Amino acid sequence: MSGLWGGESLSLSGHGGTRERRTARQARSRSRELPCRVVGRTRGIVLISALGLALGVAVASAPFRRAAALVVRAAQIGGWFEAIARADADRVLISPPTTFRSRYGAIPAQVYEPSGRVRRTTLLIPGIHSMGIREPRLTALASELAGSGVRVVTVALPDLTTYMITPRATDVIEDAVSWTMTHTDWAPDGRVGIIGISFAGGLAVVAAGRDSIRDKVAYVVSFGGHGDLPRVMHYLATGDERQVSGLHVVPPHDYGLAVLLYGLASGGIVPANQADGLRNAIATYLLASQLTLVNTAQANAAFAKARDMAAALPPPASTYMKYVNDRDVGKLGPAIAPFLSGLGTDSALSPMRTTSGLPSARIYLLHGAEDSVIPTAESVLLGDYLREKGVDARVLVSTLITHAEVDRSPAAGATWQLVAFWADVLRH
């Protein structure tokens, strides 16, 4: 087996109104599928001040203005300040979903077209989530980016929608870039951008180094991505990660262990005749976690169904599923760890293991502090590795973003850094 199974999507902000934000707070202890919110309304004073400065001093700098407005809109701080940022945004035409042909068949895609001058076409690729390009936080991010003058093409990686990371996913990213290039009006300079969310971020860096598209990629943004997949898997099961100066390694989230178990279910961790039952129960639990930010009643019903499914399983599958439902990291992690040897080592799955070459495009690595699914150290270690290999890589570890939900007051300096980061991306 050469895959990892996960279940998340990452975005700049939460999606929806007050009801969803309240639902998110209520579900915080249960959900892994959480938004990456920059700041809440009640803690926006520092953010407003910093972004006001960004907008004020950078009027002559279009990338800074667009980036500041993007962060304001993504933060959903409301009031007149967000109204100004939205007035600055292009209107966005969202085309009906379409497909393109990859080496593995038809792949879902959707185009977000800004009304003004298009500065770049960018592929936006979600992480592991059953909704794929329909995931609400992804569609919100696509719309906000398109409002900044970027033609956004969202692409679903079929294996990732079924909680699997395989080499096929990297191939599909490569094929998506090639397909995009067939639309000559989308890439007049012969290059497109790629933004990969979570595990799709690391895969995008691998794909961008392949010969067929190396010169066709303008930049890659890895948003909360990985450098070495087996290292991330080891962290999820044990809590151990390479120490990086200035970074704090937090305990792994129970959701990550659940998605690991999903993949391992057919790999010998339970008898073959129990694998399907265990996978179905885990899939129900993962769906419940995704629903916590959409519909609390549906989420609770799905969690209850997962518990009923666990009770109907024979041991040892029932024991593993009980650990999942109880969110018992202390028992599930040690149970999974012995089965990870050799898993996820395929060179197509990790930028720091790839044998297909390195990107010639600039690489942007954005990671939240204290990430509990893909450790923050992954982006720092990957950035160091790429620079040692001669790749132009920029790393930003932001206290405004985590792989779960930010629940802290932002510092003006951190806000400015985030604006400057996206301004640099938008220049390309």
C-alpha cells in the first residue's frame, strides 16, 4: 500500500453567517473538518487597524491592496470595512461544473471567472474531503480569490474524495495543468498557478517538478501541506515530529488517526472479512465530522449511526471503532503505529522523496502555527529542503491560521505578514 487516508479541507476563512460560526463553536470538540478562520468579529480591532494600514499605505501597490481586501473578506469581519473590501472585488461568474479527461478518466472541475482583468489562472485543489469541489469552505475561497482578479479552476482529486492519498492524485494534478494549458486564453504567458490545500499542497509541489509541466507552472502555494508523508503518518500515530526551533509540536488530532485507520482497515489491521464493515463505520464518522459545520442535527445523527455500526461489528473491528467514536488517541495511536512501516513511501507522494525532479516555479508554503493534523514543522522543513536544492521557496508560519480553528487575538505584525504573503502570490 502506498497511500494515506485523510479527511480535511482548509480555507482562509469560515463560510457562512452567524449561525454557522455558532455551530462551529459548539462542535469544536468533535469536529476535525473545521474552518481556518482568521479572526472573529469580536476580536477584529487589531486586524482592522493592520489591514487599514495595508490598504492605506499600499494604494499605489495593486497586489497589496488586493491581498489586504482578500484577507478582510476572508475574515468576514463585517461592517463598513468589509463592505469596502467587497466593493474592491471583481464580480465573479461561477460556471456550471464540468469535467476534463485525465489518464484515469473524467475529473470534476469548476471555473470561477472574475469580471475584470484576469491576472492569472490558478488551479485550486482541495484536500481530502468527500464533497470535493463542492465543499463550502473551498467554494468560498475560490470566490474570494476570483474576486481578487484570479481565474480559479477548482479540481477534485477522486482518490482524495474517498479518503485516500495515492500516486494517482499527483498524476491528476499533472494532467489538470496540461488540460488548463489547452485553453490558450487562460494562460497567455504559458503558465498557470497551483494552490493545493493540506495534503494536496505537498502533492502539488511534487507534480510541479515533473518534466511535462515544470515550465508551465507560475507558482505553487502549499496551504498547510506536507514535506514527507511517512513522517506525518508517524506524527499522527505517536505525536512525534522533528523539532524545529521556535515551533511547538501539539498533540495530534484524533481525526487524523481515524483517517489512518480507514486506509489500514484493508491492510491487515483487522481480518479481511471485517474490513468493509470497519471502513463503512469510519466513513460514517468522517461524514459526521464534516457535517458539524453544516447541520448539527445531521451530524449528531451520523455520529449516533457510527456508534451503532461499531456495536454491530465483531472484535477487533468493534474495538478499533470504539476508539474512533471515543476519540481515544491514547489507545488508537499505539494500535495503529505498528502497521505504518513502509506505508506512504512512494516518491510521488512526498516533495522530499520525489525522484521526478523539483519545480522551477516559486514555491509558497503557508502553514498555521500549532497544526494538529499536518505539523507546522512540515512546511519549515520542506522550505529548507527546497532552498538547499536551489528552489525559490518562501515560508510563512502564521499565528492567524491553524489546521483547525483560530481562537486567539491577532497581532498586527502577523496580519501584515499574511497580507504581504498573499500580495506576493498575487503578483505572479
